[in-house]
Amino acid sequence: MPGPEGWDDDVSGHVPFRPMSISEMLDGAIAGIRRRPRLTLGLAVAVSTVIQVAVSIATYFFIGDEARTEQTPALLMRSLGGQATLSAIGLVLSAYGILLLSGLLAPALGRELLGLPVTPGRAWRDARPRVGRLALTAALVMAVPILALVLPIVPFVLLVAVDGPPALGVVSALVGFPAGLALMVWLYVLLVQAVPAVVMERETVGGALRRARTLSKGRWFRTCGTLLLALLVTVFMGFFALRIPFVIVQVVFFGSASDGEVLGALAVDTFGRIVSWSIVLPFDAGVIALLYMDRRMRREGFDLDLRMRGSSAAAVAAVRDGAVRDGGRPGQGGPEGGAADDAFMELWRHGPDAARTGTGAMP
């Protein structure tokens, strides 16, 4: 039905402006890549290239000579510890890249949610003022769960280091590892929505973390289930389906242990990881951003709030045609679209300041 001041509340965008089901969030993340390939894949390629090239360089030099001749089982086993460490570092960096992308892509998905034009330049202008806070928030969202994973394992590590009683070591391992894993998962799911919140709501880092806890309250298991399904898609596509052609090329053309062959195999493997992660990173990032928007609508009635408040409708109208009023074209950036861009971001503000501008949670 038409909203206040003539705003059509039934936005006909690809992302529904209402609480979404899990399948709609997953579909919306995939469709977002198809509709905005230049924006999503461009950012993903940049992030993936930095991460995967750094991991490959570290793999070649950190493991040393064993990395150059690891085709034999004995040498492979001797370098297993170093490879496991590097793999863990690569996964952590990839997860950090997903969080960064979720914050960078959130404004684009938010504009689509309201049926507004989306361009790479406009999405970047929305996110640019919060890039520093976004990077710090994403780092904390990664660091806190990892710390929670490590702390319960410390007693086991100390017992092994001092050659303590074996029985006590077994008990500490049986208790510490499951406890650490459970704490890591719980804290990550609890805090992950802080990343889009710090961009969309212009929050401080601490405020974004508090907002994430508030939005997750009562919906932890649903959030965890959505992220788990996205993880399964990521593992299948990123580690198997998209990597198989590159693995075949490695085996067929670079099967020997000479330095030149190893460098060629490493180059092919790096390129394969860049391609695969460039596709799966924006999918995971889109799911996180849509989870945040879904929680705003479910917990705070954000969609109903915008439908009911006339000032919000006027702000959306300003976003749509602000450039036209100043002689520009809709969807364009620069000075003509600056006021309209600010009006869009004000829609997502939360708290007393947002209430005074006609946005925020319903009473």
C-alpha cells in the first residue's frame, strides 16, 4: 500500500523489505553477486588477491626447503605443522576479509532494500567515512572468539610444556578443546553483526559491539544456523568445486619437485584460490549484511518504522531525487548527491538522535 507522503512502501527490489527467511537471505546474497558483479567481485578480487598472495609467499619461504620437495610422504609429514599453521592463518585472514566485505557491501544492499539506485561509487562513499572503524571492528570480531578458543586450552599446553601428569593432561584436553570451540562459535555469532552496524548506524566500535549483542538477543540459534548454511556453501565451493580445475592443472603440468615446477604449481594454486575466494567471499559477506538488516526489521520493526514515519519517507525521496534538485542525475555521486547520500545513511541511525530525525526503533 502507498505509504505516507506518497512513498510506495511495497518496494519492488530484489531484496524483500520485510523480515526474511533463511533461504531468502542466502538467495539474496547470491543474487547480489549477479546483479552487481563490478562492485562485489571487484572488492572481492582485491581482498582475495592480497590475502592469498601473502599466504603463498609465506608458504614458500616459511616452510623452506621442505616446501620445495613436499611431494614425498616423509617430507610432507615433517612439514605438516608448518602447513597447518599457515592454513590456519589463511583461514583467519579469509574470515577477516569476509567481515570487511560485509561492511563495505552493506550500504549497497541497504539501498537495494529501499529500491534505490546502487553504483560502486555511491556504495564506496557510504562506507568510506567508516573504513577505519570497520577494520578495527572486524579485527575485534575475529580476535575475541580466537582468544576465547585459546584460553581454555592454556592448561593443557602448560601441562605438556612442564611434562605434567598424563591423566591431568588428558582431562584438560577433553574439557579445554570443546569448551574453547563452543566459546569461539558463541562469541562470533553474537558479535558478527557489529560489522555492518558500525557502517550503517555510524556507531563507534564499542557501540557497534553492543548493538550486535542487542540484535542477536533471542535469535542466536537462527543466526548460527544461517551462518552455518553459508559456511557449508563456502566450503563446498571454495575448497572443492571451484578448485578442482586448478588442482588438475597442478598435477598434470607441475608434478616434479624442481624449484621451477614448485613455483609454477604454487602460482596456479594461488590463482585458483584467488578465483574461488573471490566468488565465495561476497556470498558470505552478503549473508552477514542481510542478517543484520533482517534483525533490524524483526527486533526493531525497522521496515514498519519507515512505512509509518513521514519524515523517513521524505528522506527516501531525497535520496531518490536529491541529485535532480541540484541539477544532477539520480544515482550520480559528487557534490550533487552528497545531501541525498547523508539522508540515506540517516535512515539507519539508531537511538535518541535517530528518533529526532524520524528513524530508529518503533516505540
